[in-house]
Amino acid sequence: MSTTVRISETGRVLLAQLAAETNLSMAAVLEAALENYRRSRLLAKAAAAYEALASDPGPHAEYRSEIAEFDGVCGDGLERYEP
């Protein structure tokens, strides 16, 4: 299924340039750009959530304690890392 999306002329030119440079269709370039944007937003949200957690001493200490419990069971043979 395909659909029509309106974009500016500048956006269309950029999309066409990227498609030509990568030998992909404009649709494929647009889908890749959207996926990259989705991932970027996901990582930004995760970073913000961790930042909020790190700014609250109680829950952050609890989180660090849970992580420490898993350190001994990972079985990777590496020495314990203390930040």
C-alpha cells in the first residue's frame, strides 16, 4: 500500500539527492530516515529517564543495587566494574 505525503520542495530535492547517492528509491530513503528518527527519539527518551533516575538518590541507589546483584551472575568472567 502506498500513500501520498506532501513535503516541501526543499525536502523533495534532498530526498531525491539522497536516493541518487545511495541507489535507493526515495521511499526507501524516507523509510530509513523515519526509522533513524524513531530510534533517536527512543534513545533520547531513555537518556532522559535515566537522567531523572540519577537525579533522585533513593531510586538511583536502589537501581545501582539491582545492577550489582546481576553483576555476579552474568558469567562473562570479567572483573567487577565500579564506576
